[in-house]
Amino acid sequence: MTHEQTKHQERYRWVLMILTVIVTFLVGVQLLSSWNQPKAQSQLNLYQSDLLLQASEWQPVVEDADQGKPLPNPLLENDPVAAALKTYRQVRASVQADLERLEQADPPEQAAIATQARRQFKADLDLRLGLLLTQADQTEAALTTWSQVAEASSTPQAATASVLRGLWDAPPQLLPNAQQLLQSQFTGWFKDQSLERLYTLAQRQDDLTTLQIERQVVASNALVRVATINGLTLAGNGAGVIILLVWIVRAWRQRRPTVSSDPHPLATFQSPPDRLSGEAEAADSPSIDESAAYLAHTDLAQSVLWPAETIWQVMVLWFIAFFAISLAIPLLIYGLGIQPETLGARPQAYIAFINYAVLVIVGLSILIWSLKGFLSAPFKWFRLRWRGNWVVWGMSGYFAALPLVIIIALLNQKILGDQGGGNPLLELIIQSHDPVTASLLFVMVAGLAPFFEEILFRGFFLTSLTRYLPLWGAISLSGVVFAIAHLNLADILPLTVLGCVLGFIYSRSRNLLASMLLHSLWNSGSFLSLLILGSSSG
């Protein structure tokens, strides 16, 4: 290497180091700011409570002799109102803590918008808490809660609080526009409870009968949704535990001096993978023996033709592009005089889709540009093969990941409580009640995201790391970076586990289609659950 080349290499590394510092700072700021945001799981818990409350209203048709005998429902809590009260109080306490932190911000103007949003959310929670308290025979506590909301400001929540206080006061008072306020402020179970009280006091028997019929229809649908969520969760976790046990037993058996010649059914799928080098073929089967791990590591490592600086370059440039695009598109939208937060679910879905599509195009361009000096056709290097057992690998990996991620998520809840932020798409998916919005978001989370993220984090990053790290180290580091890239403290532990499972499935199948399928199944399952929960808010 000439002196000029050496100087060029030093300048190149200095640029990478400066960009790395910038990326580290931006990632750190995002993670720290996510700590001051409520965890998305808290909002999901509220939706789940609302769904259970709706389902609890269902009353089966029984014989006259059995009238008045409550029938237990194994799908629901013994006391859904008490369970919902507990959940709402926990979330309210978290919101109150957020408000206290925001009000102490220096300068406070920087947190003004966030503070206002949290105050409105707190008022919404108090309105619902009051209705739950009335059903728990704590009417005085409900009246006190509504009085505090009514006296706090002149917002729609304050007007609604006055209506509710009048409905449950002694003597009751019916305020003008009561029905319109209740219907605009509440959904689901809360709307039904408040309207039932209004119609009863106003002696509107026809409206009350219609409401009761509609409640039974909605409650029946809610019960089906609860059964669907519980059934899928139970079946998925059961299958996952079985697959994990099969893998563990197979690994133990293959460590023994004598091994049975009769392989497990999950290990009988054999197909020779395409090779980029001439090393011996390894069995393309769902086993976790040491020889398969060694061959997988050798196969991956020998295909990497570039130095560590190229790995560094790709990942740093991708993070830079991610932050630049995430900033540029909102600035462009604001420059056009559009306030995204005031838009409905569909326009926000279009914006999110465009943002991610641009990120995918830029990310793939970075990969092509970085690898073209080492490969004549960069994307032929990525292991995408339609032949083989990638469907078996992807599906078995999905079920195996379910119990692992759930256990880690529960541990994470104990550590972080209700803090740590969450994916902003969760709320948007829950609000996607029209088919166009739901379809657009589904294509993004179940199609684009698995395709691009698996190419970047498993196809390139994990594979490249195998040249410098043992296979378990490459899988672990790629899993951690994959989790950090989502920029939420609450997601780091669960997504690290998911990223490691994705890396394990890719390294053993040696086919990106397997990890893409796993990733797509994971996102699709989450998407379906969110749609089911969101239907309770309609």
C-alpha cells in the first residue's frame, strides 16, 4: 500500500469514527427520550381491558328455571370491572408521574405539547375511571373524580365530566347535549354504561331497549375476539414449547457417544443448499448439533470477501440514512402546512408507508454501493433460495420464539414498569378501521419490514460478523443491534431475543427466506392481535 493510499485509508476511518459518534449520540438521545414515554404495552392493556369489559356484558339465552343464575365464563375474569379498575389506576399513576417529570423540564416550553397531551389523556382516564367506580358501587369516589376533571379546564372532557356528575348525582340532573357529548367522548363499554344511565333517567324506553340489543350483539362479537386471542396464544405457546423441547433433546442426543439412527421428524427434511464455495454440504434440517453449527459458521464466514471497515460503513451509513429520512419527511410535510397529528389514520398510514419505502430504497442502495467493489452482482450473494425447507424453519422458529419472547417481555415489565416507549405504529394499527389503511400497514409490517430488515441484519450484518466472531457471537451482536435499531428501551430485551432466534434460524437454514417468513409471521401475528384489540374501541 502506497503512502497516498495509507493517508486515504486513515481519512476514511476518521470519517467513519465521526459518523459513529454522531450515530451513537442520536441513538442515545432517542433511547433516553423513550424512557419518558409510556410503554406501548400500557395502552394495549387498556384496550384489552375494554375488550374484556365488552365481552362480560354477554348474557346467554337460558331456560326460565335458570333465570337469575350467573353462568361462569372461563374466558373472562371473575370480576372484569375490578380488573379494569386496577389496570386503569396503574396507567393513570404512570401518566401522573410523566406529568410531574414534564412539568419539571428545563425549560418547560420544550415539553409544553407533550404536557398538554398527557393532561388530556389523564382526563380521559379519569372519565373512564369514574364509570368503572360507579359499577363497583363507589359512586362518591366517581363523583369526586369527575368534579376534579370538570373544574380543571373548559375542555370537552370537562363538559363530559359535568354531564356524568349530573347523571349520578343525587338528585340526578340531565344537562343539554348530554347524549352528543357521551357518544363523542366514549366508545365501547363506557359509552354503553353512560347512555344506559341517561336513557333510564330520561325514561326513553325505546332507546334503552335498542341499546340493550346492540350491547348483546357487540358483547357476543367481543367474546369471540377474546376466545380467538386466548386460543391462538395458548396454541402458539404450546407448539413453541414442544419445538424447543425437541431441539433441546436432539442436541442432547447428538452430544452422546451413540446416537439413534432414527432421526426426529423435524430433522428429516433434507435438501442440499446452493454453495458459494466448495466446502462439504451440511444437512439442511432443523437440528442444533455442533457439526451443523460448525459447517454453518464456515459456510457463512467463507462467503464474506470484505474487511471489517465495510461492515462498519454499511451499518453507520444506514443509521445516518434512517435519522435523515425520519427528519426530512416530517419537515417536508410541515413545510407544506400539514399537521400530521391532526390527520386521520389513513393519511398517517400513507406517510408511514412512504417513509419506510424510502428507507428501504436508500438502505438497499447503500448495500449495493458498499459491496459492488467485492461482488459483481451483490444481491446474488444474499441467500434467497426457493428450494429447501425454509418454510419448516420459518414456522418452527416462529413458534419457538413465542414463549421465549413472552418470558423476556414479562421480565422486562418488572424491570422497566410502564416506561420505555413503544412503536408509534401500534396506535395507528389499532385505529386502522378501514380496509385501505389496514392493508397498507399490513404490507409495510408483514412485507417490507421483514424483507429489508432480514437482508440488512441477517443477510449482511450477521453473515459479515461470522468472519470475525464465532457464530453465537455474531448471532448475539446482530440481535442486539437489531433491537437497538427500533429505538425504544422497552423493546430492547424482547427484540434482542427475537433477533437471536431470527439469526439462529437463518444460520441453520442458510436461507434468508426462512428468517423473512419468521419475521413476517411475527409481525402478522402482532398486527392481527392489534386489529382485534382495536375493534373494541369502535
